[in-house]
Amino acid sequence: MAKFKYTAIDKSGNEVSSVIEATSESRAKSDLSSRGLNVTKISEVLVTDKPAAKKRTKPFFGTGVTNENVTIFSRQLATLLKAGLPLLKALEVIAKQEKNQYFQAIIEKICDNVRTGNKFSEGLTQFPKVFDHLYINMARAGEAGGVLDVVLDRVATFQEKAIKTKNKVKSAMVYPIVILCVAFIIVGILMVFVVPKFQQIFADMLGGAPMPALTQMVIDVSNFMQENVIATLAIIAAVIISVKLIFKTKLGIRAWDTFTLKGPKIGDLIMKSTVARFTRTFGTLLASGVPILEALQITQGTIKNSVVASALQRVHDRVRDGEGLSAPLTQQKLFPSMVTSMIEVGEETGQLPEMLNRVADNYDEEVDNAVGSITAIIEPIMIVFMAIVVGTIVIALFLPIIQIIQKLTGGA
């Protein structure tokens, strides 16, 4: 089959240019006409034509597209559609000004998909790692209701608040991670470089006398680390890999999720951030016209905690059997009473999406307070942790010095 370059006018009066494969020029014109395109110029692409350089559409790791990229795309597309631009034209405008080359290539492929007469949501399904199940289903609901611009605006708002909440939770973990890394570095330096120096001094001055138990333990560990560097690194790697493998199993994930939910302070933060995500996602889906059962199923897939996800599955099953939403949620005994009460009021008044979004707004503020509270507690805990770890090594090194002083004093 031959390839033909063409320029045509679509149903909206916009000029489009692309390439089509057909057995002949007349067949190409016929295919384009059937798509509602009025061909103004067409010519065969010769084999000797130098092909255009292809853009790499995929980076070496991940997708190369961040949540922020998708959020900005959603907001821009919603704004352009509200301004009256046709969908294809709006996508072309966004593709031209997109600076992320990977995301630009994806948008261009979505443009091609829409240009050939397919729906916007069908183009999104080609990139499930960029546009998740939640995004695609909301786009479908917007297309079905003829309110794609409104839905995309809601998606953008949802994504902005989700990113904000996620960043707040991440920020609470930065300080302890940094402190832990510093502690490991300091301990490593002490054990590999400082302790051996003191060991030689102690051996010379004690004259073979036994060292305190704590000192001997620290020296033994130091000797092992020096003499078995590969074994030490292997043990550390084995511990890290073992922990990761355990937490990839269903039992390990369940145990960890249960533990974190019941943990002091951290459990409160996880529960509040989970409630905020659940109510925001569920409310946005319902407001966009997604059926309640499908909305529950999609929302369950966005919840990271397996305990809460299992509870939502049970709620979904009972709603499917004809029950309301608030009663099954209450009976799970996971969600705060304020949440279930607000949902019950929303069901009774027919304003469930609005009520869910109000709950989400309230819990976003609660997450802020919880993050601040945890940060205030973590700082002194980590300082004490460092003091204990480093202090133990320092005390172990000073005990023989006291023993040497006592020996010298006694000898005098």
C-alpha cells in the first residue's frame, strides 16, 4: 500500500494535514471523504523521501510524564474547550506548546486518534500508565453527558488537591529519612576509622587486660566490618531485599497496613489522608456522572491501604445488593462517624457528591494539622535516636579510658 500526504478541511472548518495509507489516490480520497474530510491537496509519498526523524516516545525508566504534567494538560484542555475550541484543535494547540517531549508525543497520538473519528477517551486508553482508570472513566462520563470541559476541570481540581496532599505527607517523611541516613554514615565512620585507632591504644595501655563488655562488643563489630566488607554489604542488602519481598506478599502488605493504621499519630495521618482521597475521588466521579457501583470500584483501586480497600469492596458488594451507602460504611467501623454521618445526610438530600467534596476539603485541612503534629514529634525522637546510637559507641570507647585511669591511679 502507498502512503499519501493530504491537506483537508474537517466538519468544523479547520484545516488538517496528515498521512494516509491506501491502494491508490482515488481510494485515499474516498476514505478521507467517508471521515467527513474535504480534501484540498493530496500527493503520494515517494519511497526516496527522507523519513522524518522519529521522536522517542518512551524514556528508559517510567513514562517520562509526571502527575503535574497530566494535571496541567487537564486544566489547559478544559479551559480551551470552555472557550469554544473544538476538541481536536484544542489538543493540537496543547501538543505544540508542550515542553515534555514524551508527553508531547502522547498528545500527538491522541490527536491522531481523534482525527480519525475515535473518541477522546479511546485515545487515552492507549496510555494506561499516564492516564489511569479513574481519568479514563471520568473522560467517558464527560463525553456521554456532553460536558467534557466540566469533567476535565473537575479532574484537574482533583489532581491538584491530590498532589498537594501527597506532597504534604511526603514532606513529613523527609526529616526522619535524612536523620537516619546521617546516623548510618556517622556510625559507619566511627566503626571503620575511629574504633580501630582506639582499639590499638587500649591494647597497648591495658596490657592484655580484658575490656568492658560494651567496648568489646563494639570492637568485635568494628573488626567484622573491616575484615568482611563484602559480607557486611551482603547482609545489609539481604535485609533490605528481604523486607521488600515480605512487603510485596499479601500477608506482609496486610500486616503492615494494619500496623500503620493502628500506630500512634502515623495511623491518624494515614486514616485522614485515606479518607480525603476516598471522598474526593468518589465525589468527583459521582459529580461527573459515573454510576455509584462503578465509582466505588474505581475509588477502591485508588486506595493504597489494603485494609481500607477491602472494607470498600465489602461496601460495594452490599450496595450492589440494594443497600444504601452510609449503613455499610458505618458497619465497617473504619471510617470516622463524622464521615458516615455526612454521607448519610448527602444520600437523604440527594447532594452526595457535594457532601463528599466538603468532607474531602475538611480532611485536607486535617491532614495539614496531622503532618505538623507528626513533624513536631519526629524531630526530638530522631535526635534522641541519634544520641543513643552515637552515644553508645562513644561511651564504649570511654569505658576503657576510665579503666586505664583507675589502673594508673592505683599503680601510683
